[in-house]
Amino acid sequence: MSSDNKNSGASTLATTAKATAGAGSAGAGSRWLARTLYEKAGRPPIRLLLWDGTEIRGPDPVATVHIHSRAALLRLLLHPDLYFGEAFMHGDLEVEGDLVRFLESLYRARATAQEARLSRVAQSTLSRARRNTLNGSRNNIQHHYDLGNDFYELWLDRAAMQYTCAYFPRAEATLEEAQVAKLDHVCRKLRLQPGETVVEAGCGWGGLARHMARKYGVHVRAYNISHEQVAFARERARAEGLDDRVQYIEDDYRTIDGACDAFVSIGMLEHVGLENYPALSQAIDRVLKPNGRGLIHSIGRNRATGPMNPWIEKRIFPGAYPPSLREMLEIFEHGDFSVLDVENLRLHYAETLRHWLLRFEQHVETIGRRFDADFVRAWRLYLAGSLAAFSSGTLQLFQVVFNRARSNDLPRTRAHLYVETAEHLP
Amino acid sequence: MSSDNKNSGASTLATTAKATAGAGSAGAGSRWLARTLYEKAGRPPIRLLLWDGTEIRGPDPVATVHIHSRAALLRLLLHPDLYFGEAFMHGDLEVEGDLVRFLESLYRARATAQEARLSRVAQSTLSRARRNTLNGSRNNIQHHYDLGNDFYELWLDRAAMQYTCAYFPRAEATLEEAQVAKLDHVCRKLRLQPGETVVEAGCGWGGLARHMARKYGVHVRAYNISHEQVAFARERARAEGLDDRVQYIEDDYRTIDGACDAFVSIGMLEHVGLENYPALSQAIDRVLKPNGRGLIHSIGRNRATGPMNPWIEKRIFPGAYPPSLREMLEIFEHGDFSVLDVENLRLHYAETLRHWLLRFEQHVETIGRRFDADFVRAWRLYLAGSLAAFSSGTLQLFQVVFNRARSNDLPRTRAHLYVETAEHLP
């Protein structure tokens, strides 16, 4: 009987259970059952010891599980989640060793096994994605961001040339102060340490990347598909002597590679499109180290209510889509991540737009000469409309901080974000 | 022609447009079109002025919109979102007055109109809900929480009798300190002001309600369907002289009523079940004032992976389900809410459980005498298993802060949560 069973590894569990039910003694039957249970559990670092002396031993076991009968082993195999608790409660199974450490090792092993399954699903989803989306994104981005750096320089801040929501710790902060405060708020959320590596997806004119390298001592690989922005960013990095620590790469977020301690993306998600969230999730999954952290900053909405305003889509931002927070979370629930912190900064964006609109109007003659009256009216409406959308609560601004799901390298509280004095900065 | 049109209010827009297309002068045709546009926009506080002098005037108009041609008006009616921007850009439509205030009023009016539509949908969903769920919840809750207050008193904190995740601002905090710190963390997030009214759904032994009334000077209506817990809570409130400010109501969260400035629910959502999230959302929607804030604190998961562990469901928590953050957000996206802040406190729950397990083991003989050995093993496994689930990242603890979607009464930053000195407390 035992040799029969050795050869029936491919047969169903039910068949095996039936074949071994009559046997009262030790042998390959119970070993095969225990081995199957161990594999199903994702090979945790534990030791299984059966009633008949059979032993299955993982590497460096943290505890020994005594299973006292064949009936208990069979039930564990058939309904592990329900029956483990029942057997433990009734004493049909005993754990020798630290119960908490033992359970942690079970949970971790199962998460690893689930992760492997999900990763296979994600791979097959990705392979169905259309080939031309890389080109499509490039055209969409050039429509908006390649209008000329000098146009944006007229009305964006002079400190870091940020075309995203600023952060006003005090109402009276200037736009320049608020944009630098935003960069620091992001860097504190990422808990950057000197010497770490950061990947930035969608880096605009490169202000955040240079700020991180200069003030936090990290190495940055920053991606962007806007040719004009990348040229500007490289020139600035050279001028500031940061080109040994900041690398600007004219390529799509889907091509990011290498390993990093932190992933950051400020104001790119609006251009990614829901259908590409799995690809973004997979790209982050590919590069983020086991103790890695990340932050995605994006315009969003309180609920998914269909596509963006069609006029904005047509004239200003082709391909743009502001997700609801639920939709944003698909990125994290799709991969091996855990959401740690979400902050809604919509009134900060209204304030930012108030500054931009004011500066835009101050330069309206210059802009009218370079473009035309239709362009001026279109941009006036876009800036005023965006301001109104944020101040009325039609649009939101979400910063989502996440980390690797199984990393316990977490800050105890968020108090470190609100320490103003310089000596507390990383 | 104009009298024909007056009577054809029920006819389609296309018919009307055709009938009036030939008319070059003022009359009921253009007035009817402008009125329809105004109604479609949700009756914003604006003035519409047509090329022919026709005027539609909302109450206290913030701006005047000049529409320069019938063609522009027709296109606005057919595709308002796209054509408004086109007409503005080309000058076929002009806005007299503050452009931002005008756009804000449009967004607000549209949100109100959408809200009314969604509310009708929600009403019809609710009417389909099964009648016996109120009884089902009562049985499920009594299974766990009516084991006897003295059992829980053996191993919960003595400060506030909290059977939910504590908050350890410092690693060395005692369980008592950490549970009080949790209560304050929640109260600060809610920005409670003296004299305000709070509704609490699922109040346990009433510790948070008494703390809010005592320290923050608010009035609390606290709901719970566990008979034993409510009796305990009322007795404590009487003993502390708080029964004029705290009312404990032995009833289901679905029956909450009246108006409140803040809604709070700590550790109840796990027992609500996904199918009842729309009912919870509607209950909050019914009571929360226009400037109201809310907080939901719940065990959660990184991704939805089917039902809870079946053993826990069977022996410990019948009907329980820890949602993913995405699933939690259904509550807010279903109603007129905006998510402001999410914090994941899972390592604080691991620490809380470490304290509980230690105290449980210290009293294990007493517990064994009162119940039996199976009960002791079951609870040991439940506490150790929960600890392991939080420390390994299998379970999360989410605190979600939200407010009414259109309220701008928001804190500028979250720094007020991290001010330790008493004079900064509300």
C-alpha cells in the first residue's frame, strides 16, 4: 500500500485519503499527507510531527506542531482555515514553541504563496495590453508640456518650477515657499535617508529630483516622456552640480528598472489612465526593495463619475482622467503593497491655482502675443475652472503613502511630518 | 409659433430646436431653451443674457453669462461640458463678473443635482434590503460581547475599557495610556468643539462617549446592540455624573437619527458586512450636518481576498468581515462625503494585542474555572492569531476621516494632531 501511494502523487486528495483510511500505522501515506499540507501552507519555517512519529521539517523551524490523529490531519488538509482553530481548541493539535511567532510564520508563508499566484495573473493581464499605448502617451504629454518652458516659467514658482499642488503650512506662505514646503512634505513622508536610491515617475522639470538629491543626499532616477522638460531638467542639474546624483531619463514609467528604496510620482497618475493602473502597479512592484516606501500624488474625485470634462480633455489634457480614491487604490491592491497614509490637500490646490491665475493674468499680454486670443481665453478658463473645482470640492488632491506589505519598517506616528525645526529633518 | 412652443414643453429638445431655428428675433423659443439650460445646470445663482435680450435670472446672481447666438445656446444644451469651454475660448459666450466664483457656483449646483439623483437610487436600494438583518446583527453581536463584562475587565485596560486598537505615541506607553491616547487621537481628528453633538455607532462599553463628553464638552448619542455593554456604559456614566451629556441607546446603527456635528465609529465596521455599507452610508448621510466631520476606525486588509478566516467567523466573530480600504471607501463614495485622511495603525494593534494576551494569560486560571479548557485554548488562539496577523501585515487597522463633500471647513494641515501640550487641545 505504501509503495502504491508513493506513485500516486498526481491523484486527487480524496483518493489518497480513502486509500490510507484503513491503515493504523506509520508509513508513506501519512508522510505524503503531511508533505501536501506543508506545501499548501507555502512551506513555512515550522516542524510537523505526526502521531506516528512522521516528521516534516522546514528550514530553521520556529515551532513544532503536534498533530495527534490521522482524522485531524485529513480535516486540516480539506479545510485548513476552519479546522486549524477547531483542532487547536479541542487539543487535537498542539503548538510547541511561541504561538505568536508560529502564526506569524504561517501568515507570511501564505502571503508569499498568494503573491506568486497574483503575479502570474498580472503578467497575463499585461500581455493583453495594446502595444501602441507608449506612443499614445508620448503624443498626449507633448500636447501639453511641450508648449515651451518659457511659457510655464512666466507663471509657475521660481524656486522649483512645480506644475502640481503646493503645500501651504501657513496661509501667508508665498508660492515659492509653498512649493518647497510641498517637496519637503513629500520627502518626509518617504523618510529618505542619505545614500538611498529613489525612482521618480513623471518628473516634470525635475525640481523634486534635484531637491531630494541636494537636501536629502539620495540618488535619483527620474523618468519623463516630455522632451522639452527633460532637456530643461538636465541643464539645471548640470548647472547645480547635481548631475552625478540625478539622472533624467526620457522614457515612459512602464520602463522603470533597477532597485530603489523609494518610489515617488507627483502629478503623473492623472495621465496614466485607469486601464494602465495594473502596468503601473507592476512597474513599482518590479523596482521597490523589500523595505521600500512610495508616494503617489494625484488629482482625484470623491466618486468615479465617468470621464473627465470633455473640453479639458480636448483642449488642455488629452487622455487625462482624475480617479476616485477607490480607483487609485487598485494600484496598491493589485500588488504587494500596504497603504499607510492618505492626505487630501484640495484647498492647497485651490490656493496654488489662485497664485498661478494671478501670475498668468500679469503676463497675459506677453502670452497673447506669443499665442493668440483663443489660447489666452482657453488657459484662463482652464486655470479658473480648476481653481473653482478644487475650492468647491468637485476635485480632490490625494497623496497616498504606501510600503511593501510585509515590511515592519514603519514610523510609529506621523509626528515627524510636522517637526518644523531643521535639526529634526532627515 | 411662440404660443405653439409654449405648449410643447414636453416635446423633445430636437423638435423645439427645429421649430425655432428659423426665427431670428426674440420670443418664447429662446426663453424656453435658456430655461431648459438653466434647469439642467441645477439652477445656479447666475444670470443668463441672450443675444436677443432674453434674461433668465437666478437668486442673487454672482455673474452674468452673455450667450451671443442661438447656435451657441443650442450647442450648450446638447453638450454642455464640452461646448462651454469651446464657446468661452472662441468668445461666443462671455462671463461678466468673477470667473472663479461663477465656476464654483456651477460646480456646486451640479453637485447638488447629482446628489439628489444618487439619493433616489440609494433609497430604492435600501428598500430591497432584507428585513431580518437587524435581528441577525443582534444575535451575532451578543455571541461575542455578552460573554460577561467581568471577563473583559480581566484583560482590557482599566482606563476606558477599550476593545479596539490603542495608539502608542511612545513605545513604552502602558496599555491604559495608549487607550486614552487613542481616544484623544480620534477626538483631535474630529476637531470637536464644546457644545457640539456627536453620534457614535457601536460604542462598546461607552468609554469613548464618556471621554468626549468629559474632556471635550460635547453631547453624545451612542448606539450599541449589546445589552450587557449598554447596561455597563449607563451605569458608568451615572457614576461619573455624565448622564446629562451622554445618552446610550440600545439600538442598531441603521436607526441613528437627529443631526450631529460629528459621526464616529470605532471597531463596528468589521461587524457590518459589505452588503450593508450602503445602509451605513445612508445613515451617516441622514444625520451629519453640512459642516460635519466623521471618522471610521476598522480592521481591514490590503486587498479583498474573500471572507474572513472561517474558524474566527464560527467561534469568535460570527458575521465579521475585515474590508480592504477600497471596500471601505464604498461607504464614502456612495454618499455626499469627501475622504480627508487615512492612517494605517496596524503595528499599534499588534502592540495592543501583546498587552491583552499577556493579561489574558495572567488570568487564565480564573477564566478556565469560569468557562472551560476549550474556551481558554480558543481565546488564546484568537488573541495570538490576531497579534500575528497584525504584526505580519495580514491585517491592517484603518482610521478614515471624512467630511461633507462641499464643506470647506477643513484643517489646513494635520499638525494639530501632533501637538502634545494641553493648552493646544480643543
